[in-house]
Amino acid sequence: MSALNLRLPDSLHNQVRVLANRDNVSINLFISLAVAEKISALMTVDYLEQRANRGSREKFDAVLDKIRASDTPPDEADRLPAGATIHI
């Protein structure tokens, strides 16, 4: 495990202390979890961008064409209730 000297503004440090106490964890654990959460979010964005770059409009359209070709009405559970409107 590595040690890190971190400087925080007093107001942020106070908020961290309050929230860590509320979650019944140490400030160190609270900050570690916050860093892990941020890393996870950024890695997820990277992953989704990589997947999007591998996508193909032609393959997407082909899948939609298969759906249109089946001409199967939606299941009753997928229908909007009578009188419902869609706001876009």
C-alpha cells in the first residue's frame, strides 16, 4: 500500500470528515472509495467509447431491418396504456 500526502481545502476536508463519519468509515477509506469510484467511471467511459468505435451503422440497420421484416406486434406488456401520450 502507498502513502499519499493530500492537501484539501478546509471546507472540503470538513465535508469529507462529516460524510465519512456518517458512513462509519475512516477518512482514508472514504477517500480511497471516492478515488476508486472516479476511476471506475472514467474506465467505463473509455470502454464505451471503444465499443462505439467498433460499431457499424450497416450492422445496426440490418438488425432493424430484421425486426421490421418480422412484422410481429409488440407484446401486450410492452404497449402503452390506453390514452397514454409520449412527450418528446
